[in-house]
Amino acid sequence: MHSEVNVAFNEEQIFRLAVTAGEAMTSQAARDWLDHEFVQHGAQPINPVGKVLLADKVLCVARDAGPEAFQNRDWAQAFAQATVAALGRAVVRIDVASMTVAY
């Protein structure tokens, strides 16, 4: 199965990341990776009251890692793999400017 993650910071900075079935992470590995990156980048929850949803965590990691992180091919690929596995969706669109995640 082919999956795709698109991360847009603005109209000029859009990263399109493909994930093939052979590159898939388990959902637990994906959640662990996102948890680590959330802490690593000093991400702050979107809603400070309540629990952090997986989609919010994906969005916060993308936002706080910034476009520089997505220029690192290995990191960007790991992000895409974790996003697809954690959210269980084949196509994910992340718009950092508007703080939205769409499927």
C-alpha cells in the first residue's frame, strides 16, 4: 500500500513524502517516535487542558521541528512513516500555517 504525507508551511514550502508498505512502522513504534520528537523539539500542546490527540501531536511536531527538519531526508521519512502509522490513514495533509490536519 502506498501512502503520502504532505506538510505545508506556506505556499512555497510544501514537503510531499511517500511511504511504501515496506517502510511501515507499527502503531506503537509510531507513537513512541512521535512522543520522543514531541519532547525533543520542546513542543507545547495545542490545548493545554486535556490530553494530546495523535493528530495534534503530529501537527505540533511538524510545527516545532520546522521546515529545516523536513530537509533532512531521513528525519522527514521517519516523520511520514510515524504519521501514517499513528493516524491509520493513507493520505495525510498537514497545514502548519492554519494548524490543521486533514485526511
